[in-house]
Amino acid sequence: MIEYVFAFFIAILIGLVASVIGVGGGFLYVPALTFLFGIDQKTAIGTSLTIIVFTSLTGCLSYCRQRRIFYKSALFIIIPSVIFAAIGSYATIFVPGAILSVVFSVFLILVAVNMVVPALPFIFSLKCGPCFDEECRDCFSITASVRVYYLHLFFWGAVAGFIGGITGIGGGVINVPALNTLGMPIHFAAATSVLVILATSITGAVVHQRLGQVAIDYAVSFSLGGIIGAYIGANLAPKIRSRHLEFAFSIFLLVMSVAILLETLLSIVK
């Protein structure tokens, strides 16, 4: 019982941070499940996606009330994301857990470096081909408009979906910078990303559940805590200077991902 209570409070913190920066939280749920609670990598991935379903739903409802979601842009990211989330989830059958852990940590290192140095072309814009203009006016009377290219949304949506399915990350670490590179303000990009994450995490969670890769007891404990954290985070987001938060978090993410990579490599060598 004590470990489930501990999981609950850990999830509140993760849900809060993830909701504020517009990501699913899988980059923290997966290592928490593996290193703190001893769950194997594949089950941690499936459990993480199950947790993200509930936390992203909570964040999504809050952002809907704030009217910060670009719905048309979200739709055209969701379509490829859902397809490739299913492909990525099924791919875990054929990839050893140690390799998944290496892929997970290397990806997090790239994300962390990009957050510290945004000028690096980790997420680049594909401003070519057909496009559309979309405008959003939130409940704070802030209006944002952006020109969106279909190719850009489909490409990064597919990347985010596949990576999410195979690593247990919701995909927000791809979605948010991908939307931001088109000129969408960061808070609007985070809100739109949460809606996309909801759709892709449902797909990934269903596939992993069918593969028997979900720890239901931990999913419940983390989901309850994550829902509370996501609600708090979504309401705090408008009051936080996101760049400061992103920089501090990226340093933490970089240190954690390097530690995971080193530990995994050492276990493989042994």
C-alpha cells in the first residue's frame, strides 16, 4: 500500500509539470515505473500510455475552457499520430527491452539538448505545399493566428505517434516544438498538443493492453495522482513564464536521460 501512495504523490508532481509544458509525461512516468518500482521496460511503456490517457483528458478539458486549442491543426496531427502510435506499440513485440531503454534515453537526450538550445534543427519546419490559416482567441482575450502546412503536420504527427507508441511518451515533446516552429505561441501549442496526446495515448494504451503490457495497479495509482497534477498544471500554465520552466526542466531531463543510458549500457555489458 505504501508504494501505491508514493506512486500517487510522484504522479501529482509529474502531471503538474507535464501539463504546464504541454507534454504527456511519459518521459517521467517510464523511468519512475522502471527505476522506482522495478517494472520491466515494455510494461512501463504500456502503463505510461494508459496513465497519459487520463492525465491528458484532464488537461484537455481545462485547455478547452481556456479556448487555447487550435482544433483544425490538432485534427491533422491526430490522423497520422494515431496510425503510427499503433505501429510503434506493436513494434515493441520485436524489440528487446534493453534496446527500447537505449532508444528512450537517446531520444530524451536529443529533446533536452534542443530545449536548452532551441536554435538546433531537431524540429524543423516543412513550409511547403498546401496550407491553411487558423486563428484562435482565448478566454484571456489573446488572439493568435498561424499559417499551417499539411505536410508539416502529417510528418511530425507520424514521428510523434511512432515514438510515443514505442517509448511510452505521449508525443508532446515533438508536437509542441513542431507547432511552435510554425509560429504558434507556446501556450497555444501546449494546449493543442494535449488534445493530440489524448488521441494517440488512447491508441497506444489499447494496443499495449492487448499485448498484456499494462500494470493495472500502478496505472490506477499514477492516473489518480496525474489527474490532480494535470488539473493544477493546466490552471497554472497561463501564469508561468514557460521559457524559464523549460530551461530548468531541460537540464533535469538531460541529467536523467544520460543516467538511464549509462545504467542500461552497463547492464547490457554485464
